Amino acid sequence: MKYRKATSIDIKEICALVKDAICEMEKNGIHQWDDVYPTQEEFLADIEAQSLWVGLEGSQIAVIYALNKWQDPEYFKAAWTYRGEAICVIHRLCVNPKFQRQGVAKNALAHIEDQLRQNGVKSIRLDAFSQNPFALRLYQKAGYEQRGEADWRMGHFLLMEKNL
């Protein structure tokens, strides 16, 4: 898989991928995302901030994710083990349904971790929807540990961390 920063040219494919992923999640009883979040505007803001990445399989986007330091205020209630400045947060990790159950998310996480290690990041944080068993299993197998909880509009989320 080849990874690169997303561009505005990618936005139509990104939005279609997310729409398909929402349908797939709903088929599995996972009501994590909807037409309110995430939006095209959020992805465009990520692109503008140079924080949205795509993983390509051939010419198709197989996975997207945002990486930055932004943390929702709920994150400050968590019992993080790493308290320094060298942190990064994964947002909006989403695998194209055409590529699900093929190890794409696992490979993307390994790529993210390698990329961040090379840039001196010491800890990765994220939130995972408590009703998404696929995401929870992915993060737990990859060594992410629960450090807190948050309740947002769509439900209960686990705040997770992995020290690099």
C-alpha cells in the first residue's frame, strides 16, 4: 500500500468511501457515524491543515485517516500514561468497504506508528466507539489500551493510548 497526504482532488472519492462505510457499519448495527459527522467540510479542513492521509491500493483509496494533536476536551479527563508534548491523535480512520477484512486497517496502524516514531512522537491517542467490535478488536490487538471514556452525541467511546 502506498500512503500520501490527501488533496482536494481526492474529496469526492473520500466522501463516497465514508458514505459506503457508514452503510456497511449500519448493516452491522454500528451507528457511529452519520450525515452530521464526519462531513466533507471536516475532511477539507483536514486537507487544508495537511493532516489527512490516504492509503492507496493501486489507484483506489483503501483507507483514510487524520493525524494531528487536536484533542476534544473529554480527552483531558483521561488517565494518559504519557504526559509529554510528543503526542499525536488519530481521527477518522476509515477503511473502504471494498478493502475490509484484508488487513488494511492493521497495516495502516503499523504505517502510522512507524511514521510517528520517525518524527519523534512518543504516544498515540484515539477514541473508539464502544459499539464497534471491529475497531475495538483492531486497537486492542495492536496494543492500544483504554485510558478513559467519553460520551458524545452518537454514544459511548473509549479513549485509548499506545506509547511508542
